[in-house]
Amino acid sequence: MTLTLEQLWQRIMEAFSRSAIPQVTVVELAVVLAVATALSIPRASWKYFGLLATATHELGHAFAAVMSGQRLSGIRLRLDHSGTTTSYSRGRVAAVWSGFWGYPVPALTGAALVTSGFAGWGPAALATGTLILLVSLVFIRNFAGLLITGAAVAGGGLLVLLVPSYFTGHVAIVLGVALLVAAVRDLAKLTNVHLRRRDKLASSDAYLLYRATSIPSGVWIALFAAVIAASWLVAWQPISSILAAGA
């Protein structure tokens, strides 16, 4: 299907408008949860979907750095699901602030996608996310990062431009739940590093925050968990309403 420039612009404008509220049944909700889990749990699918979770993690650091007045130098994403965000600050508080918002942001993004999807703002949420990823390309400093982010932008762009808005809301819910599951998976991986694989502590956000503040890593992990749990609670509200209606 070929779209004219006028049609493309109309699709973009429609994407930022409220669409029809998705009518999600209990059966579809079960399918949504199954698909989201299938994206985030099996190694075969996590190999690819986990890259989006990593990009979201690093964008959390980057956004927090910019919001706290730091100079953002660049973002590097790697195909092994690791990443690095480099920023410069004269203040310790700002550095700690940006260092914290890595692990919680995939969960926060997931909750935003879920609530937006159920409220009819799924297309707008996906369009906004795609725009953020597009802007972030300016700060990507390696080929793997460009490949990962470019693929995410292309996928988001195709959803916004080619997929009907009434269906895009369902996609937002699936991606949102998948990112929530991914946040729990990454937090479990971080906890495992501190309990069993301490040779990798140097790459742990919780350990870096401990080095910067002398506050134990366990406290930072607990704070990550609190934000992730709160995100799940927010996302659970529309889900529980459907379950209650179907009971």
C-alpha cells in the first residue's frame, strides 16, 4: 500500500489523537499476557525483545541526566543486552539521580503504555515513544546502538503509519505488559549479580550508586523494586477491571 504525503501527514496527526477505547475481553487479556510473557521470558525471543528493554533502560539514564542539567555525551547499546550512557555533571546529586533511573524506566514505560492503551491513547503513546527513539539517534555512539534504535524506530513508524489505530491500542497494551515483565526479569538478573556473580559488580547500577553515596547496594535494589512494583500496580488497575467484569 502506497501512501501520499498528505495521507502520511494525516496518519501522523491521527496517531497523536485519542482513538476508540479497545474492547478487551478476558480471553483477549489472557492472550495479551501470554504474548507479553512469550516476548520477555524465553531466551529465543528475549534475545531480540531484550534489546528494546536495554534501550529503554539507557534512555532512562539519559533523560534523567538531561533533566538534572547534566551534559549528555552519548549512549552505547550492545547486542549482549548491555549498554552505557555517558554524562557529565559537577554535582553528586545529579549524577546519582541519573544513575538511579535505569532499571525502573522500562517498568514506568510499560505502565504508561498499558494505561494509555486501555484509555484510547495507545497510538499516541507509541507515536511519542517512536519520536523519542528517533531523537535519541543523535546521541547513539556505536553501530550496534544505531542498529537497535533504528530497528525500533522503523517498527514503531510502521505501526503508527500502517496499522489501524483501533488495533494499535492493543499493541500498546502487549508491549506495555512485556516491558513490565522485562523490568522484573532485569531486576532479578541484577539481584543475582549481587548474590552469586559478584565478579560483575563493576557493571551494576546499584553498585555504582553505592560507590557514589555509601548507601548499600541492597537499598538501591529495594528502591528499584519499589518503583517497579508501583508500576505494576498502576498497570494492574485497568486489567483488574476487565477481570472483575468477566467474573
